[in-house]
Amino acid sequence: MFPLFSPMLIYEWMLKLNFPKRKLGLRSILNLMGDGAAILAGQFTLFDLSIFHEFEPPPTGGGHQFLRALWKQAEAKGLCVENNTISRTTRACLFNSFNFRESRLVRLRRSSVLYVHRVDGPIDVYRGREDGVDKNIHAVNLKFAEKTIFQSQYSLQKHLELGMEFKNPVVIMNAADPDIFHSHGRAEFSRNRKTRLIASSWSDNVNKGAPVYQWLDEHLDWKRFEMTFVGRSPVVFKNIRMVPAVDSYRMAELFHEHDIYITASRNDPCSNSLIEALTCGMPAVYLKSGGHPEIVGGAGAGFDEVEELPGLLEQVTGQYEAFQSQISIPSIREVGEEYLKVLELIP
């Protein structure tokens, strides 16, 4: 008799489930065996919610951070959460954008599970090139989803403009993990010192704002301001302090040390970095693009042209307390409850 999860038993299950019998490479074989093991394990494990997403270790982008925070909120509600598997008791599956292995979801799919698709983008618009990513996401949505969660009204409307209608869409903004991002312990703001600016990006794509930050590097009054850039940039700055990508805890510390967050990312549907900065108590100066205006509301000032930035920075510095008082970001508890209601896991 074979051990419960022996390779031979997994192989026999693969044959019974009509896994492909064509000649396969090593990676495909390992994926198939992993899927077979997941199917077997699903007969014996007990979960409520499955999150299909390929998590990466920090420091990583905001999507990973948000889904980790959502996972914690689900567990706080007494729900058991699994990753990239579906057990016999799983009631709902949240699959994220295109950041998961579709073939695995096909093999593990159960008719009793509610499938909800979390969508951002349009990603090709965001990246500034046509790679067919959004068409693929739309096809996946039509294939699997019963409901869709967009992260901003901008994202939903932009997809509609591109002729893409998704299954039963709702809009739920992201939120930051309050155990990491909060306003407690902030450095006190003072007009008797330089105003401290900060920007960040985990990608060196020029649409993340590097040309704007380069303009600031060359034109900002450095007797009035100092600035830090955290993450990856295609530009090396002369006056802006550059810090390599850091984990969330260090990012929160840096937010606490600065006064105003600047984001110049273009067509960004729902910037987690912007949400985290606001949650840490910083007003923002932002490019009027993507979901930025929805997120910031009255807690900052928007620009269309880079030449507007010096005046806007002076304005926010001069009325700092008024802008700061307008920060209104939903908590992860509120956002988590909205997600769990859409997933039909809580009433």
C-alpha cells in the first residue's frame, strides 16, 4: 500500500483525472504532481476561503501586502484560509488578477465554490505597452468568475471604455495593514525646518513617475525642501536621497519621518503606496491620473503639469494641518468585511 501522498498514488490520481499524457518538461511534470497532491490533500483538509495568488517575499508591491492583510482579517473572523488549493469544504475562492496559475485553478475547481475575481489595471494602459494582459484577464474573468472586485471606479470605467465588461462588478478600495501602517509615532510637523518629501516605487517603469521626480531633482528649492525616494528608479538623482526597496515595516518608519507623500505614477488604478502613506498621516501631492484623486480626496493637491509642483508643495506646507485633517482612508477591517460579504462568507 502506498503512503497517503506518495508520488505513485499522485500519479494514479492524475491518470484518473485525465491529466495530459503528452510528453512534458520537468516544470510541467512538477506542476502536475503538485496539482495532484493538492487534489488529494483537498479531500482531507478543511478550509473556508481560498486565495489564488502567487505570493512573493517582501519587499514586494502593494498587491502582495494587501492580500496578506486581507488574509489576516479573514482569520480574525474565524475563517480558515488556504493558498492556491481548494478543499472539500472551501466555500469561496478569491483569485487575483493574472497573478496565479490558471491551469491549477482549472484542475482544482469545484462546482460548490463561489469564484470572485480581484481585478486591477487596465495593466497594459498602466505599463504603457500592449502585451495582451488585460484581454487575458478579461477572458479568465468570463471563464471562472461569478463576481468581480475592482479597486477603484477609475479601473472599472477604464475597462468599460476598452469594451471589457466583467461579471457582476463592485468597487472596493484597498486598505493598509494597521499593524504596520498607522499615524502613531509620527515626527511632528514644523515649518521651522525643511519640509520632508517622500516618493516610492517598486518598479523602474517610467510610468511610475521617474521623469517627474527627475524634474523635481533639478528644479526644487532645496533650501526649503528635502526629498527621499524609496525603491527602484531608472534615473539616478543628484539631490534626492535614494533608498533601495525596503520591507513594509521599514517603509512605515520612513513614512513617519516625512511630511508629504508625492506620487507621479500614471494610470495607477489603486496605489497601495499612496494608501499606506495617507494611513501613516501624510497629505499627498499627486498626478491627476488613475485612481489617485479617488484615494486622496481633500487630503492633498493634484497636478496635471510638473511645473505646478513647487506651488502645490508650498500650498500643502502652508495649510498642512488642514490637508492632514482631511485624510479619510477605509480601515482594513472595513475593507475586509466588504470582501467577505461579496465572497458570501459573512452576512
